[in-house]
Amino acid sequence: MSKNKYDTFLIDLLSKDKFLTSGFLCDILSSTFPVNNVYARKLLERSVSKGFIKSSAPATFGKGQFIYF
């Protein structure tokens, strides 16, 4: 699968900060790109399904948030 701009952004971000919460990543995606919070969560899900990033699922942290790395 080819990387899109969102995949590349997430890979770069997670290479600097090893572990980030879904809430933080969605906020960053929403402030960097013209996407809403719901679509940002979908982008995270798609990047995980493509194998570009990993998720702590099914384990959650805080208020039901996944950790991405």
C-alpha cells in the first residue's frame, strides 16, 4: 500500500515521540489538516490497518484512548 500525506505525517510524528494517545494525535491532525476529529480517528485506524503505525488495541488508557507507536 502506498502512503498518503496523513500516513507520512503520523509516521514522522511517531518517530520523534515514541508513544502518543489517540486524543493527542486527533488534535494534531485536526489542527494541521482540514479534518474533523471523527475523520482523524478514521485516519489513525487506516494507518494501523495498512501497517504503517501500531496501536495498543485492545488495551486502552485514560478515558478509553488507544496508544499509538
